[in-house]
Amino acid sequence: MNRHDFLLQSGMLTALTGIPNSYLQSKSIDQTKPFLLPPLPPLDHKGSMDIRVRVKSSMTNGIYSNVECAVAPKTMGPAPHIHKELDELMFVLEGTASVIVGEEIVQVQAGGWHFRPRMIEHTFWNASEKPLLFIDMYFNQPFEEYLEKVFHQLTPENGYPNGSEAKSKEVRALQQKFGLMAAPNAAAKRLEIIKKFDLK
């Protein structure tokens, strides 16, 4: 019996880590391998917003993933929304992110963190005159797959013009798959934020 199996069977791994045996057995820690991600050139917001996947969920056996996100000055993020199963953690690298959770707006400056657990209405934007760059981290769901498809696959160049029924249909299917729900009156709330902070 190897050390890992012994710890699992004896319950010692639960005592040492606080993680239940059933979770550890289902996630097969032995399948997760170390990896190194080299530095990359700065991400370009392309005049609006763009993402770049760094850690894929498949690299961490489904436990964690993240993306870089670059947001142009005075740019609105997505409409207010709710995740059914996803927990989200933001770390701001450059600039200041404005984040609304429920009715509360917070400013997350460079070096700051903001955690948004599931089932809480939220969105973000860049109200400043400088670019915003942050890392968005995802737990319990491979949400980077959703973002990669929306930003880089469902594009006009690939036959999905913005506002087209083809794109809308694909996005609705992705939202259903990933448990992404629009907040009540999401479009009106997004427009209100755009007007209030003079965003594009």
C-alpha cells in the first residue's frame, strides 16, 4: 500500500487537509501534474475587452482554472449575471476594476482581490481612463471553456456575426450548460451603469 492510499484509508488525509476522503478519492490527486507557464507579452484589450486562458481546468483535474482579462478604458463588462455553481476570484494586476455585487459597488485596485461566490448577482467594468488587466479565477467549473468560445470561436470571422440568431443560439446553449443566468432586468441595469459612468 502506498502512502497516499494509506492516508486515504486511515482518514489521516482528511485530518491533515480538511478535505473529505470522498472528494480526494474522486479527484485522484495522482493524475494532477506540475506545470510551468512562461511569461507572455501583455494582453491587448483590442479597443474593448479580451481574454487569454492561462490555466485550463483539465490541467488541475477540474479543481481550478483562470484567464487573463484586459479591458479598455471606460468600457462596460457583461450585463449583471448570476452563476449557479461557479465561485469566482479576481486579482487586479493593473488599473482599477469597478465591481457591483447586488447593490454595492467596490473599487478593486491593482494588487487587490475580490471574491464572488455562486448565486450572487454581479458584474464589472473599467470606469477609469487607463487600461484594466486582471486575472479571473474559477473554482468548481471549467468556465474558461465558456469564455474561450464566446471571445474567440463565436466570432464574425467564424460565421457568427454579433447580434445574429446563430450566435445567440450558441450563447444560450453555453449559458445553459454552464449555469449562467441573466440577473433580473439585466439589460436595463447594464445600460444604467453605462450612462452613469459614461462607458462604451
